[in-house]
Amino acid sequence: MTGDALSFNEFASFNLAILVYFLGVRLNKKIAFLRHYNIPEPVSGGLLVALVALIVYLGLGKEIGFSLNSRDYLLYCFFTAIGLNARFSDLVKGGKPLLILLFLTVGYMLVQNVVGTGVAVALGFPTGFGLLGGTISLVGGHGTAIAWGPKLVNNYGVVGAVEIGAATATLGLIAASLLGGPVGNYLIERRGAKPDPDRPEEAPMIGIESNREADTSVTHTGLMRSLLVLNIAIGLGVGLQEALVAGVGLDLPVFVCCLFCGIVLSNTVPVIFRKMTWPARSRSLAVLSDLALGIFLTMSLMSLQLWTLAGLAGPMLLILFLQIVVAGLFIILAVFPLMGRDYNAAVLGAGFAGFALGATPTAIANMTAVTKRYGPATQAFLILPLVSAFFVDLANAAIILLFLGG
């Protein structure tokens, strides 16, 4: 701790995140509004702590900070688990919805940048300023905003691009967390996308042909097996990311490489070693995945420094307001009808709001909150992470360069 800051170390931050998660659970049980609009528990608890930190900063002049080193590992675990649960046969079956969602996402990214740059240019700001209110900070998130910031300052005359980008990404993450649940609720309750009570039960995300672990229970051996496979895939993902940077200069996010390695392992190892017990789609792996997502998102939201939003200029706030409106309309008028107007489409709508303005973990949390109330939506959980976590990062760089003129 210093005179102007109150900092929590890694151990304290991690355990505080668990407490804040349970605070969110408690808030959702007590406050009907949060339940009705499917606000995820990490969002409820995390934003409350962020507001408390803001009050402390404004009242006492002290910044509350958390150590977030373990957060990256939790992110890797979550996306690796998604990869381990993916089967090529499922992707083939869901090929058409996957392609439709991919084209919708690319189309939306173009729309998002048109809105951002259009408003910026109309108000006399450079194109790069508008992109900070577009896919650089919103679809791209904090990492992309920080990565592009120096280039926008040096090459495109956007003063304070790093700070503006980080603040915009913060506000986008909040908007994404709060928009997904109400959008999903609207599509289900008002647009007739309630799950059919007579439909066949969707296959749970557990169990593959070679898996001999009991899917109905969580065991210590199952947890250890799942954790070991997760760590092996993460190690391969980190190595792949480093090799791509050194070999061809392709700097993909580490979690994308971990997701890819998880997919490859789950579609090769059980085929080659048919007698091996593989943890894909087991309840033990699901527990680890849920734990990683819950604590990751809680840590992300409770550590938001809301006082940094004061640096956002009025024009950027206008752009952000329009982006929220456009995202909601795009989901209702394009994503929902083109994805089938059914329950899976409604859940995808909640998830789309999550990564369109925030990040893929926010999208998954939004969908999880909706499905906890209404029932499973296996297809939504299968195809959205592949689009939002894998294809989006590849497409975003090309789209940003397109708007910047190469």
C-alpha cells in the first residue's frame, strides 16, 4: 500500500474474487430485476465492488488495485475447455449456422466501424478516433485498444489514444454485461423464442464415445485428469503462439492458440488411444470451466477503474451510446431472424451482445445466465466461441487497416 493506493496481492485478489462472486449470487437472489434480466452473478458482484472503489477514490483520493496475474491463466483454462469440448463432427453438423454467424459478425464489425468513424469525421475528429469507438476498443477489447493506441498516436494523430481506448473498452465491457440479458429476455418473452417444452432434450455437453468416466458425478480423479489435460493443451497453445510470432510474425492472442490446441487434441488423442479416458464433455471439466469463467469475469469487473471513464470526451460518449443502440437493433433485426428465430437464436443474441461490445467471456456469461433460467442451448455454446474467439481477432486487424486506408 502507498499513500495514494490500496493494493491487494495475488492471493488476496483471487480469494476476494470468490467472495465477490458469492456476493453477486446473493444480489441476484435478492433483487428481482437482476434475475428477470439474466444479469450474470460476476457482473452483479463485480460492478458493485467497482462502484465502491470509485466512491473510495472520489472520497479519499485512494485507488484500490488488484493483482490480476492469475486472471490470464483462468482465461486460458476457459477457452481451452471450449476447445476440448469441440468435435469436428459437431462443426460439420453446425456448419451452416456457424457460417451465417461468421458473416453476420463480420458485417456487424463493418457497421460498428462505419458508425464510429462516421460520427467522428462528422464532428471533425480523425478516423482513428472513430475506430477507438468501434472494433478497436469494443469488439477488440482492452488488449486491442492498448496494442493499436501508440500507432494511432504516432501515425494518425489521435492524441491520448491509449487512454481513450482503454476507457472506451471499459465502458463497452459494462454495456456488454448489462445488455445481453435483457436482449435475450426480450427475444424469448416477446419474440416467441421460448424453448419448446415438447422438443427432444438437447445432448448435454458431456460424454464422448471413448470417455469411460461417469458423467453423472464429479470425482477427484476426473478433476485431476481434466486439469492435467487442460495444462497440457495450454502449454502447447503458449508454445504455438510463440512459434507463430517467431516464425511468421503472426501475433494471435494466447487464448486463441489454446482454444485451437484443445480442438486438435480432442479430435486426435481419443481416436488414436481409444481406451484412454478423455475428459472432454465430462462434468469434471465443466466444473473447472465454470470456475475459471466465473472468477475471471469477477476479477475483470471488480478491478475496473471507473474513474478513468472521466477522461472520455463527449463525442466518444455519443459514439458509445449509438453503438449500444446499433448493437441491440442488429441483434433483434439481423442476428435473431437469420439464425432461425428460435431459442438457440435468442441465446446467441444474448451472447452476441457480450462480444460485440465487450469480450467473449462476457458473451458466455450472458448466455449462461439465460440458459440457467430457460434451459440448455448446445448449438449456441458451440458456435459462438469459435466465431468470437477465433475468427474475430483475425478479421478485426484486416478491417481496422481497411478503415485506416491500409
